[in-house]
Amino acid sequence: MLLSNFFLPILKENPKEAEIASHILMLRSGMIQQSSSGIYSWLPLGKIILDKITAICNTEMINAGSNEILMPTLQSAELWKESGRYEDYGKEMLRIVDRNQRDLLYGPTNEELVTEIFRTHIKSYKELPLILFHSQWKFRDELRPRFGVMRGREFLMKDAYSFDVDYVSSIISYNKMFIAYMQLFKKMGLKAIPMKADTGPIGGDLSHEFIIMAETGESEVYLEKDFINFEGLSGNVNYNDNLQPIVDKYTSFYAATEEKHNHENFTNNDNHIIKARGIEVGHIFHFGQKYSTPMNANVNNDKGKNIPVYMGSYGVGLSRLVGAVIEANHDKSGIIWPKEITPWDYNIINLKSGDDQCDKICSDLYSYLRKNCNTVLYDDTNDRAGAKLAKADLIGLPYQIIVGPNGIKDQVYDLKNRKSGETHKLSYSELLNFFNSKSI
Amino acid sequence: MLLSNFFLPILKENPKEAEIASHILMLRSGMIQQSSSGIYSWLPLGKIILDKITAICNTEMINAGSNEILMPTLQSAELWKESGRYEDYGKEMLRIVDRNQRDLLYGPTNEELVTEIFRTHIKSYKELPLILFHSQWKFRDELRPRFGVMRGREFLMKDAYSFDVDYVSSIISYNKMFIAYMQLFKKMGLKAIPMKADTGPIGGDLSHEFIIMAETGESEVYLEKDFINFEGLSGNVNYNDNLQPIVDKYTSFYAATEEKHNHENFTNNDNHIIKARGIEVGHIFHFGQKYSTPMNANVNNDKGKNIPVYMGSYGVGLSRLVGAVIEANHDKSGIIWPKEITPWDYNIINLKSGDDQCDKICSDLYSYLRKNCNTVLYDDTNDRAGAKLAKADLIGLPYQIIVGPNGIKDQVYDLKNRKSGETHKLSYSELLNFFNSKSI
């Protein structure tokens, strides 16, 4: 991508309204723009990252055998009256009246609507297990929207729903999603830690939150020190295997959100268990027949008995994850994208656009990288050299290739690793060798 | 994809609420499900098609040099008061009040919000031209939602917005989008016809609708007979070329929607100009400074003068297109997907699942097609043979490979072309040759 063709409205000053690093950096790097309180537009750089995170999440959902659907943003109030949540949900639910005076709402979650889809079509255990998921915008009318996309009102969530004929099978589905979550966060370059969690307005008997450790996180958590460095799963998973032993391994560590933490034990064990802060990026729930019973979502089991289906639901905060990735990967100069979700691998910086020799070298490098399938952003704008270097650090691509008149004289070019900060002076052919050897 | 792993809830009967072919077929083939009046859930088969159509559209927008963003579904009423449209828009606008008594609305279109993004960041002609686009759900509270996704209330639209420093440049942007639209419909296997159109609530001095001819279409149109068979552009376009001559070629034909048609001329020319029906799938507008003037979206031109920017907007009805493609491509047995957007190329039909020999041949064919990058759906369910054949015709993949006990005996298998209805009896090796030679 030529930067001159890419809409990247960089802010030079830290925006006053932003308190935490990810919010500041997303505004400064032109990823998002607030449109009203807790509601954001995603500008081109932000949209690319949001899409990458969504794609990684959706792919893992499909690997785990689930089916992608797309439910609408607006739902009828009728279904929520069936489950009893229309009254219970409180002021976070955005209630809407249409031109025919019918009650609608902007979905904060989709248990009711997906249960309606299920009960319309599925009548027998023979069609189970089934997991449906979608990635769709949700709305929760937060009292205090804050921290940019970390606690917005309109936000993108991937939510999955499992349907099983009995308790035992429904735990198998829960385990599949548990492991899929460990996998998808890892594939985003993130270390998420599963913790026992409260079930809140979703309900149920079993729940885990997936937490990214970060000092700015809103969640207070308690966990065994050793869990932080536990490597867990490596490689791909066969989702048809018995996953219980792997789940047991994760849950053998003590880790709980504040609501679920046993404070009495904590005071006796402070060498072993630490108190820390984190960002909730996923939350899974096993709630059995909580929705299927009032909503009459029944199936026949293999004994011919008609029983309410067993369900669970599984959410990933896709738009929040963009902020969480930045909280976990930045320094004072800007963002440091993990290679798994970087928008481009390389950033070519022409320190003197308009200089024939600089233009030629940059343009050759750009063509070479494009041809060889490395993704590349070329800063061909007329900005000053200092502004270009600061911009490159701010937007945080893994490698910068810096081409300027001094380098041209000696026929060496700077290759900078954004994360380590190390710079190497390489000849043109050494650069090409680096591109070819580097499985970025 | 194994059909036993894919959620495809086929309806055996024609649903009573549906009047037109696309609505009937989308419900019967389990592509969509109504969740409330004019609001639909997309089930897995529908979601695949919607994604394919969106991807083709977005790719062509990027080819044409525009930048992808994503604006939110909910907008503040304040911006619409600036443009004057908050009062004008009428009952189709879904108005919402949040918990803090602030006025929001569900965006029916995005001229105001994109103008706000523009005026925040762009101050100089040096950063122009600029085209921003997004594909996002919109809501119009139609009085009579009908025809399924063809006239829904919540619908997916790709909308693009161009920004230019003067009238002449803004026509260049308009032409780019005009040609991009011809290209993207063609890449979906559709023949869209550009027609002079009314500007309606968007406003402006120049507008074209893109119409797919279909007897069930809601739009009455008048056009020269020869235009229907006009081939137009072939191959790719260089969007930096002067596109005016190509646009002129298209607009040299007489074609107008009912509102713009000159009825007087029509009565004198009925051999030459026909009256027909069609489906509006795209609409483009040139409205110059209509929004930038009241909203103070100004730029400095190269003379240092500060002037309101020239704009246009460009919409494609992505969810409506799914219906339109089916209106243009079906027969009495079901859908006939154009190869450009078919969910899979081949449909393997095992007429006797559980029979060792049938299972073996089907499974071998399935592995072969997957390995060789042909996309394939394998009906491995326990349905009866007749039900499987009807299902395959209903969901309309281009080629069916039918494997049953009679064929096994003679070692020949049926290859059916869904569109022509022709069936050929081929040996296993002849089938493989066909897969390899067929650039589907």
C-alpha cells in the first residue's frame, strides 16, 4: 500500500479525552474516531485490525465445528418477554419503538433469538450437537462509556451458542469452546488466562472469563503466579478428541475474578496467589436449560422423551480486543503489532521523497516485497523525515526499512525491528536475503 | 463441506408469507429466517452468499482507489440537525432515545457522519481526491416491508462517499464509481443497466440507478431495447484512465426510471423504447456542496481559497442483491447460482449413505476435489435419494455428482449441470478429467 493512497489521519498531540494507552494510541494513529459517546467509527487502519481479529476468531470457530450465521442487530421485545429478561435487563438495554408502536431492542446478546432459530428447525437429538455463532454489533447503554473501544456502547462481539441433548454432551461443547478460545487468542499473539467467573445476567452453573493481564485492566483478578508462565496447548487441536484432560490442566491452576475469589484463602496464601489486573476479552457460560425451558426449545432424545435442550453461550469482545492487543503491545513511541495481526509486515520509509535515488530504491524495494508476498506499506508522502520516523513508530509495523540520502551514499539502508528497537545497516542484497529468510 | 456438519434447514413446503421466487427460495433453502417484520437472520447458506457478494463489492471499491472504513449503525441526531435532514427524513428514520435522554437514530444512510469524519481531518486540496466506503447495516422503517430481503427494514448496504476540490474532479470520482459499479455487478454474474434516476432524499444534480431486469422488480423502467444486449466493458479497468468516454457510451442509450422518464417521447417511440420492470441494486448521486455547505466541510484550494468540498455518494444494496441474484437465476426446482458466487462448485450426492461402495466412491471424490481446490459440498446425510436430489436442485450448485448403487454396478456416475439440466454418465477417471479441465 502506498501511504499517499491510504487515509491515515495521524494526530500529533495526545487527545485530552483519552486516559489509557490503547485509547490514546488508537486516536493518534487514526484507527478510530468517536462519533458520539461510546460509539466509534473505524478508520482504515482500525478496520484492517478489526477484520484480522474477526477472521482469526471466526476461523477457529469453524475449525471447532461450529456454523456461522448472522442475526440482526435489532430484535423483537416479544422473545425477551418469553425468557423473562425483558424486564430484568435494566437500563443497559436500548429499547426502541418503531413506527407501528412495536417494541424492539438493540441486541446486547442473542440467547433468545438463537433459541428461536433453534426451536423452529431442530426437533431431534439426531441433529445434535450443534454450535451456531455470529460476529455482529451489539449495544449496551453503559452509564459511563470509557477507554475508547474497551468499554464502548456499540461494540462488535462474536457470540456462539451450543445445543446438546444432555448435560454430559453439553460439557463436551463447553470444553470445545474453552479450548477454541485458548487457541484463537494465541493465534492473535495474545496470552489469555481462563478464570472462574460469575455468570451475571446470562445465568448458569459454570462460567469462565478469559483475561489478558494489563495494569490498566478493569477486572481485578486473583491467580497462581505459575499460571502466568504456563505454556498450555501447542500446535493444532483435534476438536473431536476428548478435551477434558486439557481443560482440567488449565483449571487445575487457581484463577478467579474478584466476584468468584475466595478472599479467606487468599490472605493465607499470598506467596503463591497474586492479585492483579486484567482485561476481559472472552466469557463463556454453561446454563443448561435456563432458556430452553421457558422458551419451549425441546428435542426428542434417543429414548423418545421430549426435553428442553442443553445450552451454553460463548462471547469474544472483538472490538475490545483491538484495544486489549494494544494495551499488551506498545511502548512510549506507539503501537507494536504482534506479527499475527499486523496490518503490514514492512514499512518502507523514504526520508527524502522527490529525491531520484531515494525514490528509485524505495520503489524497487516496494515492488520486490509486493511481488514476493510480503505485505508492505510505503511512506511515499511529502512529510519531513522526522515526522515519518515518528509516524512509523506510532503505527508499529514489525520492520521499518529506512532509506535516506546518507544511506544512498554508502549503499546501506537501515532495517529497524520495531519491538527490540535494534537497527541494522544492510546492503540492498542483504535486505532481499532478509526478506526471503524471514518467515514473519 | 460435509452436509451432516452444515446447518441447512430445508423447508419442504412453500412458505405462505412469501410472494416472489427469491423470497420463497431463500426460506425453503434455509438461507434466512424472519426474526420480526422486515428483519432477518442469515443462516449459514445465506451468510456465505452475503459474504461473497460483499467481498466482490469491497474488492472493486478498493481497486477503484477507495478506502474502507466502518461507521457505526447508531448516529447522533445532532449531525442530522446540521444538515437539516433530521426533520425532513420522515417516519422511515428510526429515532431512538438513550438512557441519558439523548437523541440517536439508526443510520438509514451516512452522508452526515462521513462529512463529520472528513471535516475533522482534511483541510487541503493536497489530500484530495478521497473516496471512503463502508459496508454496514442500515435501518429504514418501511411502511410495508415485503419480498424478504428485497425490501427489508434492517439491510446491508455498501455506501461510498467521494470528496473533491471542484466540480470537474468530482465528476471524475462519479465516473470512477459508475464504472466500478458496472464491474462489480458483472463480477457477481449479473447484468445491471445504468439508468437516469431521481435523487430523492439524498439530493443533487446527477444520479443513476443500476437495475437488474426482472419481472418481479418493484421499479418501472423505460429503456432502449438494444441496451439490454449491450456488452459494455470487457476485462479490467485502469481507474486512473479518463473514464468519461466509457461512461458516455453507457449513457448514450436511453434508460430512465419512471420518475425521470419523459412520457411524451415514449408514446412516439414505442418500437424503440420498451417499458419493463427491474430491481434497483445500486444508486449513485452527485450532490456537490449540498452537505458540505451547511456542515462547514471546507478545504483550501490551490489558490488558497477556502471552499465547501464537492461530494457524491454511491450505494449498493448488498443484502437485496442476494435476492436479486436469485430472481435472475432460478427455475421451478430452485436456485441456479452463477459460478461467480456459488457457495461451492460441486455437490456430491450419495444416493445410499451407509452402502459401503457408495460411501467409498463419494468419500474418494470428496477428498480429491478438496485436495485440488475445487469447492465441494458432500450430501452424506441419511435422507432418502429423492429428497437428496430435490435438495440439490433447490440449493443450486453448478454441478451435481450423483452416486448410487446402479451406477456403482456399471462403474459410471451421473454428472449433472444444474443450469442446463444435462446429465452425462462418466467413469471415475472421466470425472477426474472433467474436474481438472473445468475452470469453473
